[in-house]
Amino acid sequence: MSRPRATIVVTGSELVRGDRQDRNGPFLASEVVRLGLDPDRIVIVGDAPDDLGPVLAAALESDLCLVSGGLGPTHDDRTVEMVARAAGRELHVDEGLETEIAAISRMVAERLGRPYSDFEDGVRKQATLPDGAVSLGLAGTAPGLVLDANGCVVVILPGPPRELQRLWPRALETERVRAVLARAPAVRRRVLRFFGTPESAVATALADAGGDGDGVEVTICAREFEIHVDLVAEPGAEARTDSIASTLRSALGRHLFAEDERTVAEIVLDLCRELGLTLATAESCTGGLVSSRLTAVPGSSEVFVGGVVAYADDVKRAGLGVPDALLEEHGAVSAEVAQAMAQGVRERLGADVGVAVTGVAGPEGGTPEKPVGLVFVHAAGPDGEEARRTELPGDREMVRGRATAAALHLARKLLQTRHTDE
């Protein structure tokens, strides 16, 4: 039984120009895999009709076509019109939807002190649907839509990722999408996530396990400076999936940090909850990125108490209590100062665990003794500490991102050691 094919079309000239980064394509692709469908391709295309039309026409040859973006009230929001053209459908104004969008637009007009007439054409445009389309409801003033286009089920979703993700579960509940999913064979998906090992080492371990195939599809992906391995097994290939996972675990076990979908920030926070510990950060070269990763997780306030961005040495002294003698003898980028920062933020913010990072992010500021990319991270807890010195490749953005990941993983290591001991 072959899996239904899904094509993802992400619209927006700003994406093609590189002004913004696509987040919808990867989200929808991971959902497609999770649901047992075959992701055929992701296409990022501009809003011009000559560009969008042929892409949509080709996408309708799939079993499921997921389209994001182009649902707004302006002249360059053409997705609905172009889908209707590709599907050979006429357009009509849905009066109920028009009334719903108008109510929201009237409130916006009142808040902005503008006449509703300024919004009227846009409201009618957003309430215009292809014949046979079913509304998924609104995210803002943009409706999500589902329609059957000559055997292909088309799901049209808003471009803003939060709005798209809000309407996506509603799409899965529709009769048309459920019919496509019912044709997908049950698949088993496993994920192994590694840190501190290159992709080449994972690829070698996979080859030693016999590689993929025989009902198992394996994808190796570098993401957030980690290596994620996805294993998708067709029915009957579960034992081979287990064998591959076991081989990878044996070969790279010390680098394996998760076999689920949680981010390292979520793992750190979960460990803190389980251990009854609070957490604080002290950051220099990362400028608050570690705190940002942690506070992006809902519920982080239960254990994360705060952070200090100690970029200047004066702030390291005054805000974290780093001794002058350490700064003068070892410099701000040193293992000794990283340790003092971690211990200082524990004391100053009253946290059980302190995580600190200091380094040379570049592109300037490096020396032969302390080159660009040199980073020290330190994690200090109630009954133990962990430290790491590393030289990270890449430009300023990559060094800061890698240093953030290193700090979170060092905190994870410290907490997992205590968790194991208990």
C-alpha cells in the first residue's frame, strides 16, 4: 500500500527574496510525515500569477496540497484566486464569512480611528471562496479553506506561522482530509537526537547498521547545532527500525540526549521540575540567547528565575560578583570567569543552578591565545559543577548560536547526572 503524496506550497515574494525565513514548510512537512503521508516536495514561490499558477497546477497532481500565505486583503494576496483557477472553480462571496470578517474589521477600524469603508473591499476579497470550499474559521481576518480539486484535497492556510498552526488541527478534522489520511498505511516514527558529534559520524554508524531501505526511511538532519535522526518504518519493518536505533545508540550513546521531540531547553526545564530546582543564567557573548531559548518554553517561569547579561567587565563585577583578580589574571574569556559567573548568578538571583557562558563571538576581538570562536561554558548546582572549553567555527551568528546550544547541553548534563544519582 503506497502512501498518499503531499505537496507543500509556501507563497510569498518576501520569502523568495530572502527578506523572511520560511517556517511553515518545515512544520507542515513534519506533520505530513507524522501522519503517514509521503512529502513530495516543498515549493517556495512568489505572489506573481505567472509564478504561482504553474506551481499550483503541478501541486494539484498530488493527493494532498497544503498551501500557506496569500490570504490577506491586499492586491498581492492571490492564493485563493489562483487555486480556484488551477482547480477550474468559480469564485463566490460567502455572506456568512463576510459578516464575520466585517465584524472584526469594524473593531479594527474603530480602534484605528478610520472609516470602515477603508476596509470594505478587503473584507469582501477575504470572504470570496472557490465553489465547494469549506471554511476552517478565521485566524485574524484570514479564513483557512479546504476543497476537493479534481481528486486532490487542497488545504489553504494563512502565512503567519501562529495563525497557520492554530487552524491546522481544524483541517485535520475535516471529512476531506480524513479521507486522505485513511488511505495512508500506519507508520512508526522514531527520533534520536545527538549533540557533540558530526553528521559524518552518524552517517558512518547508520552504514554500519546496514543503512536504510527494506521498509525503513532514515533522515539525518543538522538542526539547532544538534544532529537529529528520524526513522520512519512501514508496517512490518518495526524490528529493523529497532535494530538501526540500537546500533546508533551503541555507537554514539554518549552523544545521545533524547529519543523524543522535546528541545534541549524543554529537557533542562523538565529536569529542573523533577528535581525541584530553580535555574538562572549569566551570559556574556550570547547576550541573552540562552535565557531566550528557555523562556520560549511555556511554563518556564515555574523554574527559571532570570538571567544577567554581563557583557561588560563592570557588569560582571557589580552584577555577578566576579572578582577583579580573576578578570585581571585570566581575562573575561576564561574558564575561571565562566565559573565565577555561574556561581555568582546562583547567589545573586537565589537559584539552585547557574549556567554561564563567555567567549569571543567575533568577527573582531580574537588573539592567538584566545581566537574568535573560543567559548567557555559552566554550570554550577547544589552538589556539583560541569565545565566546557570549546572552539566553535563559523561567523558571529553561528558562534553565538553554538555557544547557546553548548550552555543548554552542559546544564542538561549536570542535571541528568544528579537525576541519575537520585
